[in-house]
Amino acid sequence: MCGISGYYSFHKSISSTNILEMNQAIQHRGPDDEGFWLYDYEQGISFSGNDSTPKIKEQFPVLQERSSDIALGFRRLSIIDLSEKGHQPMLSENEQIIITFNGEIYNFKKLRKELESLGHSFRSNSDTEVILKSYQEWGNSTFSKLDGMFAICIVDLTNKKLILARDRVGMKPLFYHQSEKGVVWGSEIKALLKNEFVKPEINWNGVYTNFLFQTTLAPQTCFQDILSLEPASIITIDLTDHKITKEKFWTLPSPSEKKVSEEEAVSKIDELLSESISEQLYADVPVAVMMSGGIDSTLIASKSKPFNPNINTYTISYPFSEEEVKNASLAAQHFGVSHDIKEVSDDEALEQLKENIQHFEEPYSSFEVLINAAKYAHDKDFKVVLSGNGADELFAGYSHTLKLNRWLLMRNFNFVKPFIFTKDKFSQRIKNYFSQDDMFDFFRQSQISMMPSEVKSLLQKSIFKNINTDLSGYHASESKSYSGYFEYDMKYSLSSHHVFRDDLSAMKYSVEFRYPYLSNNLINYVASLPENIRFNGSKNKPLLRKTAEKYLPESVLNMPKKGFSFPVHYFIKNEKRVRDFIVENLESLKKRNFFNSAVIDEWWNHQEHEYDWVKIWQLVTFELWYQKYFEK
């Protein structure tokens, strides 16, 4: 697990100050080592950095001021093959193929055996070298063979091209900027903003989707001309004519018409999950399982013990999380595994509130609880943490999924929308409900964020008139069944939201989160199952619950779905410090003249609905985001 950065300047060599500052901006992603590779005038040279290990500094000169057309930067968090043999950027024997890679490849041992049978030899035990040799053998076909999470840059001097690739469901982020001057990329936007080609500017189209979905829908970000490489995508840049092409190397399978019994499906899911857990437990550093007390993470903990009898588990405790904490402890006792509880006090939660919010590179609608989970893992020297994230998307776990069948019926009455003339909040919510014409609209409504009409009233007219409110480009197949909703959950709820924020949370404290539910085989199998087995409209996660029956205590199995989230509303109501914090930032925001001050005041002074605070928090985090990335 690491951080990568780089640039390719089309027309002139630029100062290495760019790559040095880009790499420094993501130091938190990899404190164990750093490295650089620069290319200019048909020559490539490797360099160490100030934070490189002593052995790497002996091998390569420390990068000082110089110019280059292409530069690759790397920060290392050592997980597999802790020796200097795993150092990046990694070069092929003839030094014509250079790779930087962030992530973990869980089937790298299988691929290595296959490559060895084809005549390849290896200098390290790292998965990075396996990717490098795989590319030499199979080219771009490599990416569909990789089971894991990855953001990869490959410079292929033989074939005169530069390649950027991201894993199937976007577990590892990769951002890029392209212009007539060149291409810049990195694991976090913070790195890109240090490059001389990139100037921070608000992308209001990205902000618009952020306010509607609690996250910015890829490929957009909230920064103009900075894009998120979409999952399962490859960008190829020709080093001779600068032509840029983009392709997908994988798509989500469609449901099969083949009949499968529930018993057969449960048995196969059990088998595939065991296989995924066994592979993801592999590391040369300590591994732990983070348990929330629900089915997803406790099942991982239970099934981890046969592969690692000494597996450690832990739970983060917040106000109102007593039931989850109790169930996590009962489950750990039931499995016979070591378990710790980390209680996060009110003071601790608020201690670095501004810094934590600003670590994220877009507005958001809540406190991010996983920052505390990552900090605890770091303090306990757990570099790798297995997470239950991904199960809700894969197995229909969210409570709003159970509203799908009702919506499919009610959408037949959307013709009443023009006849709703009253402007009160209740009427507007009803009008919004009958504005859900497509599955995409239903998915948007389920995110409990701002309504399109609210965003329109909030933004100044001069800004709103330039926003492209036609979001049809984000639509998937629009299947009028659970499969249609499943596509959106996997594409946007997962990759643009949960694992993206997981990555930023974990890497802030140099911790790697892994996701056993998101292995290639498990995703492919579940996605191809008939809909009636995966979704019954009455109970969330029916298949996973059946799978978990023989592993989990009754209290965990029967616990209603409750997200692992922080009680922001409680803090707003009961913590004067939080209310003062909100008022201070709202007042600052109103002075910027982006938003209608009267609407902000109305939202703050009249919080009646259960989730009215979400809109307020989105505005507060917008202000803090703007302060961090746009004010000098």
C-alpha cells in the first residue's frame, strides 16, 4: 500500500521541484520509503529521496533540482516483502518498463507461478514485480487478471506509451489532470495541486453532484479539470503524438437465467468468501479485523480464525453505539478471538475536527468515523485491517433497498407532480418523490442529501445557470429491477463514496484497509446470480444472512441494519462547541457570495426533518474545503 504521483510534460522539460512537492504532499500514504524516476532526452534515471531508506540512498542519488519530461514519484507503506527489493519505481531488467503501483494483488502468487512456467524469473517476493512481469508477458490484458486493489502507472519506453489503470471497483483512487501542456496524476488530489500545470478552481458540476449524492460522482471531482479515473479503466498516452485513449477492462456481469438454489448459492458464497479472506490475510506485518458489531465484519472475523488463530479484532465505540459494541464483544467471545474496544470520547472526536474534514478533498455530510478506526490501528501497530465494507452493496444491505418495489409501483403515478402547487416542505418532499422517473433518481433519493430544487434555491443564479443539471451521462443500464439499482450501488455508493473515503481515512494514518467481500470471484458470482435469490424485497442481505447462520451468534444475526456512523445530529443538538463551529463557518461561507444567505439561515434555524442537519454539514464542509484548497 502506497502513494503514487507523476507527470508527463508534452512540450518542455519542467523542474523536479514538481515531483518532489507532489510526493511530499502524500507522505502520510507511505512513511517507510520513497523513490523517483525521471526521463529526459531519451534517458531515464532513478533517484532516492530524503525519506528513502539508507540502503536505497546508497543505491540511487538523492533527487535534487533538475528537469525532466516524465517524472514518477512513490511513497511506500511496506506490507509485502519489506526489503529494499520491493522499492519503487521498479524497473524491468532492460530498464525499458517502469512501474509505480499503489495497492495489493491477492492472487500474485498464482500469477507468479504461471509466469515462472513461461520462463520469467524474479528478484523479489513483491506483488509489484509480478505486475511488471505480467505486463511484459500480457500487456494491457494484465489488468483483468489482477485480483485486488490497485492504482498503477506504467511507462513503456519500448512501445512509447504511458499507462494509468485502476482496479475493478475503484478500491484505490487515482486522479489525473490533462491539458495541452501535459498529464499529471496522483493517489490524492493534494499531490496534483502541487504541480505547476494545475491551478485550483471550483468545478460547480462536481459540487452539484456532491450535494445531491453526498459524494462527487466519478469521473468528476469538485476541482475543475481534475478527474477521477473510473473503476476498471485504462488510460493510454502515446509518447510520440500525445494522443490519449481510454478503455474499460471489465464490466459488471449481468444476472444469469440459469436456475440456482439458495442452498447452492450460500455454499458457493461461503467457499468464495473463505478463499478471499485467506488471501487477504497474507502480509508481512500484523493484521487485524475491524468489527462494527453487524453481520458483515463479524462474519469476516469468524472466518479469519481458521487461517490465523491469533487474529486481532477491535471495535470503535461512539455515543449510541452500545448495542453494536456489545454484539461485537459477544461475537469475539463466541469465536474465541482477541478483541479490544476503543472508546472515542466527545473531546477526542472534536479534537482534530477541522483538520480531519479538510483532509478529504470534497465536501461531505458527516464526521468520518473511520479516521478514528485508522488512528487506533496505527497506534496498535496494525498496518493492515480487514473491513466489512462492500457487503452492503454486493448483497443488498441498505435499508432503502427495501423501498425499491414500492417505488417501482409508485412511479406509475409520477404524472401527479405538475399538480402539486404548494411550497411547504412536506409538499416539496412529495413532489421530489414523484420526480423519480429513473432508477438513477431513486438511487439519488436514497442517499438522503439535498434535493435538486434545494440546490437550485441555494446557489446564486449566476452560478447555477452554468451548471449542467442533465445527469443522464451518469446513468447505467436503467434496468427496472434490483439489477438496475445494484449497478448504481456498486458504481457510485461503493467506488465514488465508501472505499474512496475509506482510503483517505486509512492512509491518513498509514494503514491499509482490505475488503474480502470485493474479490473478483465473489463479485462475479453474486452479480451473476438470479435476482430472486439475491433480493427478496423484505429483508436486507438475505444471502449473506443465510451464509452467516452457522458462524454468528443469534444477537448479531437479528440485529437491524444500522450504519457504522457518527451521531452528528446528537452533537449538533447537545454540543455548544459544534454549534459554534457551524455558525462560524456558515457566516464565513455567506460572505463568499456563492450561496443564497437567506436559504442558509432558513436551513440552520428550522431543522425539523430527521436529516435536515445533513444539508448544514455539507455547507460547513464546503467552507472548510474551500479554505484548505483555494485560500492561500
